[in-house]
Amino acid sequence: MAKGKDKDMLLVGSKTKEALKGSGKTTYNVSADALDALNEYVYWLVDQAQKKCAANGRKTIRAYDILAS
């Protein structure tokens, strides 16, 4: 996997910002680096799921591998 800024964006920026901003009475501002931080977290989750899958002798990543990270 690529390191740092070389990583591809795995998130749809506009949809993710919309979700982070919220709706209704309370809305939030989203900083410029928020998407990058969330993208890094997604890469970390993927890495953890791959490791868990390999440790269990499987080649198929299951939802549990991601949620249990």
C-alpha cells in the first residue's frame, strides 16, 4: 500500500463532506484535512482486515474482519 500523500482517495469527497456536516438544527464545518484523515483511517481499516483475514488462513475478507478492527 502507498504511504502518505501518494494514497488514492477511497472516499467520495462531496458525499463524505455532506455526511460530516450533518443536517437539521446542528451542522458542522469540515476542515480541509478532515477527508485526508478519514481516508487514512479507511486505509488502516483495510490493512487490519487483510491481516485478520490472513491470520485466519482465508483469502476472503468478511464484514467481521473490518468491524472487529
